[in-house]
Amino acid sequence: MDMLKWCAGCLAVLALIYAGLAAVGAWRWKVATRNLVAVLDDGQVGGCAARFDAGEIAGLPAPVQRYFKQALTHGQPIIRTVDLTQSGTFNLSLATAQWRPFTARQHITTAGPGFVWDAVIQMFPGVPVRVVDAYIAETGRLRPAILGLFSLGEVQGKGEIARGELMRYFAEAVWYPTALLPSQGVVWQAVDDTSARATMTDGAVCLTLLFRFGPDGLVAEVHADARGGMVGKTVVLMPWDCRMSDYRRQDGMLVPFVGEVIWQTAQGEKPYFRGRMTRLAYGFGS
């Protein structure tokens, strides 16, 4: 009986220690993420047009015109910030299926492109891994940490890291479609009747993605010939696809509420993100 009491006491102490670590980690993570968002917002620059003028899409490739005519209406305010929440599953491995549930919050700015993605992935029941993925001032950042305290490694910098994060921002612009307009700096090039290439530049980072449009005229997939992904501790360039579906009307715009992100490897498609929007809130230009 004494041994049982001793074991129960030890378990209670361990539970208290764990709860304390989790609380401290969550608090520290929240403060650090809030600081990143503040830096992102401070880097905003004055926008150009405050509203979408339907005349600006004249001369764009036919599938791009069809897309904007559906997704936007003349006079639509230009999006400057987005706050969203997501839930879904995330695959932790390229080699095997290790899907884990996640929830995330993301803050995005368009007048000076950038984002901060703050996620919690349940590695095991009761063991959350907090992840921040960000693009701020031409710099990419990725940091996962168990409980928000014990780092699993951090990647930060310019070059291919920044390019990969800006690529994510660009592909996700279907959630904030005014950012894809020519007046916002995007250059469109015709490919065929169901696809077009789009190019954007942020400082020293310039990239082009292929946008594929579905039978309904909306963006169905965004493709990159090569995006840097972490394989172990090495950044490896691989073809990369984002697929969108479940378009709904939000603040006058058509935006997708479901997304899947996929690495194209020598062994075939390797999906690693499947998520659904649970909230979208926009801040508009004035």
C-alpha cells in the first residue's frame, strides 16, 4: 500500500511539473509569436489602389480574366491584412504516413508581403509541438519546439529558405485574391486555356508559379517546379503543388476553404498538409 501511495505521489508530482512546463511554454510561445507579428505589421508600406478596378484585368490571359471575374467584383476593397484559423492533419514524414492533427492561426500582410503561421501539432496525445513558419522582410523562418520549449531545430535566413516561404505566401494568395492583381505587382503570362504563369518580386526574391484553373474557372492548383523542403537537416529542391477546393463567398470574394499541399517525389505524390479554414477575417485598404 505504501508503494502504491508513493507511486501515486510521484505521478502527481510529474503531472504538475508537466502542466507547469506546458503553461510556461505556451506563454513564452505566445509572446514570441506576438512579437513576430508586430515586426511583420511594422514593415507594411503604403498601398497603391484601394479598390479593384475591373478594367485592370483587360489584356490578361483568358483563364486569369475568367478567374478574377468570378472571384472579385468591381470596386472590391484591396486586402491589406488577413487573420485566419485552420484545422486539419499534417504528415511528419516523407517516407511513411505519420499524420497528426493540428490547429493553426495565421496573420498575413500584403503591402509588404509576409505571414506568421502559428500552429500546434499533436505529436502524441498530450504532447504538442508548436511550430512557427514565417516570411518577414525577405527572410524565411521555421521553428518547431516540443511544448514550445524544447527546440527540434530552427531554419532561418534568406536565399532558398526565403524563396520557399515567399512561394507559400504566393500560392496561398487565393485566400486574399486581390494580392494577385497586376496593380499589386503580379505579372501574368499565358500558357494555355486552363493555366497561366504568375510572377511576383519582393526585394531580391523573385519567383514564378504555374496557376491551373478548374472547369469552374477558379484556381484548382498552384505548382512550383522546385521548392526547398527539409529532408533531415538538408534543404532539398522538389516539385511542389497546392490544391484548393470548396470555394465559398467571403466578404464579396470567392475563396477556397479546403487545401492540400503535396511534394512530388521520385516515389510519387507525398501529401503533407490537409487543412480547412475555420475563420477568415480581412483588413482592407482605405
